[in-house]
Amino acid sequence: MDLYAEKADTVPRMNARHSFLIEPFKEEIEGARVFDIASHDGRWAYAFAGAGAREVVGVEARQELIDTFQDYPDAELRSKVELRCNDLFKELESEVAKGETYDVVGVFGIFYHIMDHFRLLTLVQALKPKVIIVDSEFMDKNWPMIQMQRENTSNILNAASQIEGQQRAIVGYPSFKALDAMAEALGYDCVWLDWFSVPEEDRKGTWDYYRKSAKRRGTCALIPMS
């Protein structure tokens, strides 16, 4: 079951996120080969295809979510998408070992559900993308840090089991500055998109991007330094 389905603000939230996660990168997505990490039910893989991607490969740990992808209406767009059920690190390692490359990599809603952030980015770098788009929860601190937390793996919106039978996964919420530091170490410029440019009356369903607390959501692009 999709835990978003019954929420009244789902449509405005998805539209608002599309305007930050997809629309600013249409030029890079058009005709591109895209890798979508932690694809959930394929919603963003489908959006990449809709934005003109030539091919989209996604990895998702939960087969029951992949199975719902066939419910999306446009068969032509679905035909551009291949969703693979696997641990994201195992799939990335496999792609790197095969020498696969991608033009665009999407890291949406997963960066705060893992502990091996730098390893993830190192594997993504090996795919030689022109842009990595990251959308995540971040700790709103003025220094590089990662806040450890536990998540119940039975919730499909949380981390999948990291080891067999695991009921509570260990995850880390990086700060904005932590991603800046990791990007710099790997030779990327980290360009943050300005969610605060959106008028308050147009922020329905996106409250997590505007939290005035220890953490809030944010979106950025990692672009190889010239």
C-alpha cells in the first residue's frame, strides 16, 4: 500500500517537487540515460521518462513497490523504465563493475535512509554522470555532521533491512554542510536550489522543506568541477 495515497496534499506536493527535482534539469535529462536510486514505485523514474530521458534504470529494495509501477498510465513512458529489485549498493557495485555509465543520477528520498553516504557518492561518481540530483532530509547545522537514528524497516517509507531479518535499521541524517564537504572531496560543485523562493501561499504539501527545527528537506545538484 502506498502510504501517500490517501493524503490530500499528495498532488500539490508531487507537482511542487517536480518543479525542483525535474524541471530545472530538463536539458540534462532530454535524451539521457538516467539511474534512479531507491525508486519506490517508480514515480520519479516515470517522471524522468516524461521529461525526455532515453532510458531510465531504477533500483528498489522492495518488490511489492516495483509491482505497482504497471499502474502508471502511459505505456510508452513505462517502456523506457527498467526497475530492478536489489540492494542499492549491490546494484551500484554491479553497474560499476560492468563499466556502465549514466548521464544523470537521481538520489531522491534515500540519502537520509542510509549510513554509507560517501560510499554511495563514490559509487555514483564511477558512473560518470554529468549531474547528480539529490533530494533529502538534512540536519540544519552550520558544520559538517551526521546524526544517527533508527528506523522501523516494516514501514515502506523507511530504510529497508540492511541485514537479513533486521527490524530497526541504523541511518544517518547528514547536515547540508556535510554534503557540501563530501561533494568537494569528490570534485563536485554542490548547487543548492532555493525552496524559499516559493511564495508561502504556494507551499502546500511541502512543509518539510521549510521546517524551523533541527532538520529540513533540501534539493541540490552535484556538478563535476570544471
